[in-house]
Amino acid sequence: MKYQQYIQKERHRPPTKGFQCREDIEKEDHLASVIFKCNLPHQQHLVEFNCREPSCGALEGEEKGAVLSEDDYAVDPNFFDEGYSMAGTTGFKVWTGSRLLIEALTWPQDTDCGRLKEIQECVNSDYGTRIIELGAGVGVVGTYLSAVGSHVLLTDLTTLVENAIETNLERNERILSDMSISDGSGKSCPSWLVDGQRIGRGWANTTPLDWTKSICEQLTDEQASSIDFIIASDVVFLASMMKSLFDTVEALFETSKDNKPSLILSFQKRDAQDGTDSKAFTTVDGVLTAVRERGWTIECLAWRTVAVRKEDETGSVKDDTSEVFVFEIKDANPLEEG
């Protein structure tokens, strides 16, 4: 199975006119933070996210990026937290897939495929589409979807929930407090979000979710059974993470089967020097194979070529290009009550 079959010309998505991102540096008590900012569709408002490091691949063209000095980098204060790992450290910055996922879901283009347009209508509405984000990191995608009208439960490891997502939700609740809200938008927090926060036109909350543990031990029954869409962005760069992610997705497919949820997954091709046969890093072909093995279906909704820097066999770093994808994954045979 080769990923090249998903690089179809008609699904290529050029950068979106009007969508802009940038980074600033904010200092408090001599500690520097990167503030990642992006604008909302048809709004003067920006959403903002406090990050520990500059983004990787999320800025395009002449967009302003932050540069930290060596003195600005601090020892990771969460290094010894229970359950924290190298994978967890990557959650404190914004990655390439987050940008394409936001653009694809919330900034329609005339050339978008029919299925992508259907999803856009769901998330950009006042109907309160119910979304759970897995591996939310600093909360960029889930917060953005909430701002445009969805109801979102952002999840990640406890360290990220307590040290990134919660503070960024509070930040954007304040920033968007004067945003005009239509009469059709929910005036009170949906019960399944349990005391969530108003973020623009929608609602959001956060809770820890460990993919290696049962979701029934971590989510309420109402949360587990209320999902319309599962979203995840750049969360499986290590091959060891894919099984636990898909186990969690499979559990949500089951508990929310009455809604027939699908997984919207953004993924950047990062094949290592050993190419598509990499054992340590997740490859596009590896994702496709894992999906098929579970009897699910997968469709590429959009893809884009992005500029990257790669290390060759000699250790030299050079400019190159790669592809980032937005896939929709569905349970082909959802279980039904007998």
C-alpha cells in the first residue's frame, strides 16, 4: 500500500487567502514564552496560545516567527511528571498538521471535495457539533473549532492539560468575550462538557486522557457517548504511539456508535532515513496499513506540500519538501445492537 495514491491533484489544498499566523514573545518573571496567534474567519479577533517553543512548520511565507535565545530555554519543569515522556514534550509547541487541519475545516475553498464541505458545514455552525480532540497539545485546533461554533472536549496527558490547555482556554475565553454570538448559539454549557468555558461561538473543556487506559475510567458516560467527530493532529510521529491511539479511537467508535463518529487526522510525512520501512517513526504507509487492519476506511480530504529541513546520511541538514495530509477515518462496519 503506497501513500502516493492519496496525492491526488484535485485534493491538493493551496494556502488559504486571508488566514494568517504569527508568533510573539511574552516575558514574565524573566521567563520567555512563545505566543502563537491566528485569525478567525470573517472576524477581527485572534486566538492566542502560550507555547514553550517556537512552532515547527506552522508558519508560511513571510509570517513572523519567534526566535528564542539560548538563555530563553529553561529546564523542562515537568520532566519527572508521572506518565510524561519525549512524546509529551512535543505537545508544548505547534506543528504543521495543526495549520492545515484548521484551514481545511474552517476556511472553505471552492475546490474542496464534497465530503470536506459537509464536515465544514458541521463544525462552522451554531448546532454545537460535539468533538473530542486527542493529543490536543497547547489546544490550538480544539480551541479554534470551539471559537467557530463547535463544542469541544480537549484531551491530552495530565501535564499538558494542567500546564498548557487550561491556561490557553482561559486566555481565549477572555480574548473572545466580546465576540458577537448569534441567537442560535447555545447560551449555556452543554451538560456533556461539565462546566465548560464559552470560547467564541462555542464551548470547550479539557480533561486528561491516557490512551493506554480505558476511556470508561477517564470520561463520563455522557462524554463517551456524545461524540460526532474525533480529531487529532500530528500525534503519532512515533510508531509506538499508533496502536494506543487507534485503540482509543476504536473505543470511542463503539461508545458513540449511535452518532457514527469519524476520526479527522492530520499527519505530516516524516519518513526517516530508512524511509517507509522505519520501525521507530510512523510512516504514511504505516498509518494506512494500521487503518486497513482494523477494518476501517480512510479517505484523504486534503493535502499540501510544505517546506522542511531534513538530515541526510552524512548528517548534513538541507532544505527539502514533504507532504501533510488530512485524512478521514471511519469504522466501516459499526456494531449495532442485536
